[in-house]
Amino acid sequence: MKLTDYRLLGRSGLRISPLSLGTMTFGSDWGWGADSGEARRIFDLYVDQGGNFIDTSVNYTNGAAERFIGEFVGGKRERLVLATKFTMAREPGNPNSGGNHRLNMARSVEQSLKQLATDRVDLLYLHGWDMTTGPDEVMRALDDLVRSGKILYVGICNTAAWRIAEMQTLADLRGWSPFIALQIEYSLVERTVEHELMPMAAAMGLGVLPWSPLGGGVLAGKYTKADVEDSRDAAVSPSRKGVIASSGHLNERSIEIAREVRAVAEEVGSTPAQIALAWTLANPAVASPIIGARTLAQAEENLGALDVALSPDQLDRLNLASEPAAIFPARFVNRPMVQQLFFGGATVARRA
């Protein structure tokens, strides 16, 4: 696989690379990112190999990420798909500088256009459900931005499956712009999204873009059991380890999964990070995992995952080591007794 083996994003005709370049690591404002020079080298490596999908947010590193991208793009703008996000507050103490409402949405897009030095955003994500704004306000406001030409496509992140399904149905019924992309955390240490979010995305035409496919570095082998922390005590932190601790992934189960990843990497002659990415790429529901590197060496390593081919046995081992526990109602309806009651013991073809 190569970065130029482009894929369609969701129900749209938009062509994107099989790996997306994440830029939350562009800028050192948060204490652990890449400076402008290193970020430029990472950007050039990705684009020079044919990568075309850049992921950012209006608030990443206090706006530095978007400003860097605006500087780096230059004459390559029409070759690139720029995706950014709104929701997160941009001004402490100002309640309307964050959220999903029309006012913040419009202001965030204007700020992104300035920071990115562009006339449009190719894909705008709602960054997370704010529990306050109505679905009709969100979808109508997004559609207005599409009709204005300031954004071209819309996506959503970090929101419950039932809420996304409600909003997608609302857009379809009213002829508004639908979501074409779903950005969610997905990796060998975070597979609970397989229960509801990923099947919903497949049924409703959203391409899945996993963030943190390396589990924040846990799957890359950066941590051991000695690093296990109680995530309940983790808060906003200037250290990368502190950020990962806040995610809840610095636990013994994740370390055990990482051990199996390392074993497969040794068999393949690859690195654990490449194995973790290759596992994500092997899922047909995934459109383009988002890689986030702080150094050029990390970016080169991540792009090397495109050369990794996992055998069915290796995929089975990784799946078994990381399999999430079943939840209701699937836990109930998939039991043999219930299946017998459903079908009377007959063999019946199932829908996907």
C-alpha cells in the first residue's frame, strides 16, 4: 500500500490517502509538540510521498497547528484536503467561544480560515457533543456553511452513535449536508467503538478515521507496568505521559496487549507502532487512521506501516488479545438459546 492508493471518504466522492497526517503535535505551546522546523519536515515527508489528507483543529496548540499548516501548504493547496474541527473553547472565561452552537461554529470557521490562510475548509468536524445545542441547530448551521462555500463537507467526532444517527437522519430528511466522516478513538486498546459506532458509520455512510491508533504510544512499547497510573487522578498535563494517563490507557490490560503487539512485530521484522497501525488499516470499516508524530523519525516509522502485511493468524492473535467484552443487547441476543428462539433452529442469511 502507498499514500497514493487513495480511498473514498464515506458516502462522498472525496479521495483521501490511507493514512491521514494529524497535527495536534504541531507546535510546542502545550509543552510536548514539534517546533516549526520539525513540523515542516514531517509535513513535507507526508506530502512528498503523495499524502493528501491533513487533520487539525482550530484550537490545537492554541492555533499554532493551523498557522503552521497555512505556512507549509504554499502552492500545494489544491492537492490537499484540509480537515479541521470546531467545538473546543478558544477564549477562557467566554462561554460562547466553545460549544456546538451556530455562533461558535461561525466564529471558529472564520478563525480557521485565517489561521490556515485559505478560502475554504474541505472537511469540518464537530469535535464533540456539547450536551447543550439542539441537533437541528447544528445540522442547519453546518448546511448553511456548506452553501456559503466556506466548508465543503461535514463530519463528527466523539459523539454517541444514537445521536449521530439522529442527526444524519435529520439531514437526510431535510435535504441538508450529511456527515461523511466519523473520527473516533480506535486502536487495539480501544475497541469498544466496535459495538455501536462503527456499525452505525457503515450503515449511514460515514468513513471512519481513527485517532490515537497507537493508543497514545502504549502500543508502540513506550510504557511498562511500572508506568501504570490511576487515570482518575490524571488531569491536564504538560507531559505526554500525563496526557496518556488521562486517557485511561496506562493500565495493565493495555500493557499486556502491547506485549502481544511486540511479539508479532518481532516475527514480521517490523516495529510495534507499525504493527498497531497495520492492524487498524486491515479493518475494512476504516478509511484512514490519523498518525501524529512529534519527530521526523516517528513519522517515517508510522508511514512504514503501509508496507506491513499481517497474516490471518497474526490478526487473530491480536484480535483475541484485545477483544472487548460484549455489551447488551448483543451480549443477550447472540446467545445460542436466543438465536434458536429467533430462527427456530433454521439457517437464515443475515444482513451485514
